[in-house]
Amino acid sequence: PYTTLFRSRRSMVRPLLVVGNVTRLVMKMPQNLNVTVSLSPIYKNHEHLLECIRNTAPAARGMFQWSFVREHVDFVGSQSQETKQIIRLIAWWTAQQKWSSAFTTPDAYLVELVVIHAAEQLKSQKPGATELINHILEVFANFDSIKVLWADAGLAMYTLKDIWKPLLSHEPLFMDPVNPYVNLVDANSFDCRELVKFAAAPDRLEPFQREAAQLPFVAAQ
């Protein structure tokens, strides 16, 4: 099958031809800007999507993640402004780390979910930003044994019985709150050892401290 997309640059529209079963592509744009395009079929409804996943071999289910983009955006977008601010800070922290490969680099969506999970854990304590950031890094530091289901706290778009049963034996396990068929930290798609190492390091807050030291009112002290 062939799919033709169009991209615009300086008022010129140029077609981009996608051949075969491509579900994701990255376009190099001016000024070192990369635009990622994820391709997904259109489903009748949410249940039809889940049915298609059930009828697909487990090894091939990864391609369905792009079909949940709207749900991903809505889930993160529904969080408080305070949580979104911490998401931006932790995303910045991860960008400061020296990951050895894409396989060891945490996905941006996973990072967002970890922040949301950590914020939910401390919700009743109403933590400050520093306390929450430290808690998030502790979660990262123990990521090799993490188990997050979301459904057990009523935060997922599905119930516990909807989770694909083999996933429950995975360790680590971090479910996608909108897709009951995926472990976001499956060892075949992400190696969390570098994340654990960076988050457990004594100088893990050094990027924040270095940045804060450049602020005029801090440097003057």
C-alpha cells in the first residue's frame, strides 16, 4: 500500500511518499527541527480498536500505540497545572542525561506518566515542587522493580480484568493507562538500567542546581 502525505515549506507543498507498512517516520525540517509523523488506521470506535489488538500477535501490537495518541494527549492534558510544570522540569532533567542509545532513553510519554503517577502517590500530602521532584527521582531509581497498573486506583480507561493477563507477571511493569495490552517498560523495548543509575546518583539534582546558579538573584548570594 502507498500513502501520500503533504508537507509545506515556504508556501511550497511537496508530497512525501510512504511505502509499505510504515507506522512512524521522522521528517528533517529547517533549523534542525524534526517532525515525527505517526500513521494509524481509522477504527469504528474504541472497542473495535481493542478487538483488533486482541486479534493481533503480541509481538506486533506495538504498532497500535499510535492509535491511542488522542487518549494519551487527553490523559496528560487533564492533569493540574502544577503537575504539568513538574512534567516539564523532569522532561528537562532527562534531556540533560547522557543516554547511550535510543533503547536506554525513556520515552517522553513514559516520563509524563511517571510524573503523574508520583503526583498521585503524594496527592494527599500536597508536596512542594522540590519534594515531588525528589520523589519522582526515587521512583526512577527503583524502576527495575516498579509495578504500576493504574486500574487498581481507578485511573485507567479500563478495569483490572481487562489487562492482558501475561503482562501481570512482567517485572518491571508500567501499564499504559489507556491501553490494557502494553507494558511501557517491556524489556524488549526499553532498558531502564541507565535511568535507574542516573536517578540514584548522589549528584542527581546537579542539573537543577547548575541551572539555578545562573539566575542573577542566586548567583549574587
